[in-house]
Amino acid sequence: MRLIEELHRNGGEVEEGEDVNLGQNEWCTVVNGGFPSQKRVAVVGYALTSKKTKSFLQPKLESLARNKGILFVAIDHNRPLSDQGPFDIVLHKLSGKEWRQILEEYRLSHPEVTVLDPPDAIQHIRNRQYMLQAVDDLNLSESYGRVCVPKQLVVKKDASSIPELVNSAGLTLPLVAKPLVADGSAKSHELSLAYGPYSLQNLEPPLVLQEFVNHGGVLFKVYIIGDAIKVVRRFSLPDVCKRQLSNDDDIYYFPRVSCAAASADEADLDPVVAELPPRPLLERLAKELRRRLGLRLFNLDIIREFGKKDVYYVIDINYFPGYGKMPEYEHIFTDFLLSLVPGKYKKNPG
């Protein structure tokens, strides 16, 4: 069977432009630990940027996926999507109206294929004007803690009007400025911190202004993969004191605050700052947002208000984030993929 030849030749990935002939009910022998076991190959077509492909499809993931019977196949952008496959799952993170239309038509004509995730749902959280609305609508407050969103203001043009708009909206300085569109590009992750009212007119719309909340310089990245949740600590912007506000009217630019190099998991932190949000709170939050957003692959950037043990703010939501930076993502992600095609696999004993 040609698919098996491709699987062994490419280490689990078929080159772009090559046909893969696989019937939906065909099975193959995959060698696992030296012992062959009958296992159907789950074909995952992926449409990712070259940068995303490199960071996500790491050798360890591909090796584990191969042992579990998962085959990653690059989608050829120069051919009609319906002419490729057949796929069990389509994994994607591309932008553009044309791609969204292609994918939406494919979803309608191939209901048997799981598309991760619906393009319209992804597009919704790429606009920071609406990104946090689902969290705000939850009004999540219970014994485990309260989840809020920062007070924010959208400015689409005319930077000179920002000081007046901020004053009218009742926002309190300092303010974090973020690009309005969160499309995964480096620019969309750039942040600015404005300390004084006169600096506001130097910002570049379109943007979102969020009230800055002191949080001990640590944020929690909550990775969500289907029903699975993984939390890691990251260093963040330092707290701001009143003396800084009275003496500083500058804007400070940060190319990207949260990154793998800024991991705070092994740092010697104040236990009050380092304590992770309660698991039951995160599970309820993730469950509600999966339902409201219609997404299964995303992460939340969460901070705890400094000095308040049980008050949390969701400050950003990212679709299909950098899972390659998440500990043990290979096992969690491959188990998730297999869960999407129940009844089609023979599980290895042990």
C-alpha cells in the first residue's frame, strides 16, 4: 500500500504535491517497540505556515504520532482541497478570506472530516475588540475565585483623540496598548505600556487599550487541547507603582512579553505570586469557553491581581498557540487527535 511506503520514507509526513491513496477503512501494520500491531492510520492534513510547521511538527511529535498510527500530510495549496486526502482531520492556521472560504466549503462538502477549528470561530478571536467578550459574558464568580477581563477601549483611527477617549471611558493609567488584530504575526504580539496621558497620542491605531493590572510580574498560560488543560508560568510586565506614574509620561515598547525563554516555572518566586489558579476554576472556564467560542485549540493568558488571592483576569486568547513550548504536548496532542476518530483504532495493550 503506497501510504505505508510514504509513512516509512518521510518519517510520517508526505511531501507537498504527492497523492496519497488510502481508503477510509484500510488498515496497516505499524511497528511499535519492535512488535507489529494492526492499527489504522489516522490521516491529518495540515495547512500551516512554514514557521508554524517547524515549531509544531517537531521530530518527537512525529515519532510518537507514527507509533500511534497518525500520519501528518501537508496540504498542497496549489491543488483543490477536495482533490486531496482522504483526511480524517484537517489541522490549520492560515489567514486570509480566500482560505477561509475554501475551508468552509470543504467542511460543508466533507462532514465526515473534523476541521480544527471552524474558520469563522477562529476569525472572531483574532479581533481583540471581541476576543474577551465571551469571558466577560460568563460572569464567572464562585468559591474558587472570580474571573474578569480588563476594562478596555478600542481605537480604530485618529491617535490625537486617544487622551479624550480614555478620559471619557474612565480608564485608569497605566494602559497596555495592543494591536487590534491578533493574526499570529510578530507584530500582533507587540505591546506598549503608556504611563501618562500625553504619551497616548503617540500610539498607533488601530489598537485596543487595556487597563494595566498589577500581577506580580507573572502570568499563567493555560493551554487547552480539547478537554486537556496544561498550565505554565511565564514572566510578564513588572508591577507599576504610583511614583512611576507621577514621574513618567513615556511609552515603553515590548516586542513580545511571554515567550519560552521567559519561563517562570523553575524560578524562585513568592509562593503567593507563583501559586497556580485553582484547577476546578480553570476546568469550568475552559469548558465554557470551548462551548461559547466553538474552539478546541487555544490558550488563555491569565493574571492574578496582586494582593488579591482569588481575582483573575483573562488578558488574551490565542488560537492554536505555540504548543511546542508546552511540556508533554506530544502525548496530549496525539491522544486528542485519536479521540476525534473514536471506534477506528485498535488500542495497544498497556
